[in-house]
Amino acid sequence: MYRLLKLGKVFIKDTDLPSCSNCVHFIIPKAKVLDDYEFYGKCKKFGKKNLITGEIEFDFARHCRLDDEKCGPPGTEYSNS
């Protein structure tokens, strides 16, 4: 590892991809602890409606970014406006 650092060959992956926390569809968790953003942040774009109560249960943002049918790793549904 040290050898790679010395040669300048270490790269940070996915720096060009958008972050969910900057997206207009991102729902900030009620407890505003930094770790909560990653684990409990949700996405307004994806979820499921309860047919009895009418309440919508939004999907976790991290699950949406792992699912190519939703936002996927590239963030295809990302919007900053």
C-alpha cells in the first residue's frame, strides 16, 4: 500500500457520481446524526403506498443506489433542482 501511495496510483472511486444527500429527493432522517444520513436517509422518488392507510413508505436511499431499476450507482434519478 505504501508503495502505491508513493507512486501516486491511489484513486478515490466514484468521485464523479452525485451524492444522495445533495439530491432534492433525499429525505433527511429525523435524528440528525451524520451516520443516520447513510443508514436511514430515504428517497422521495421510490417507495410503496399502503393501500389501506394511504401512507407512503419511502425506500432507503442506499438501497435505491444499489438497485439499477431505481437510481443505481450512477444516480440516474438525481436532481439538484
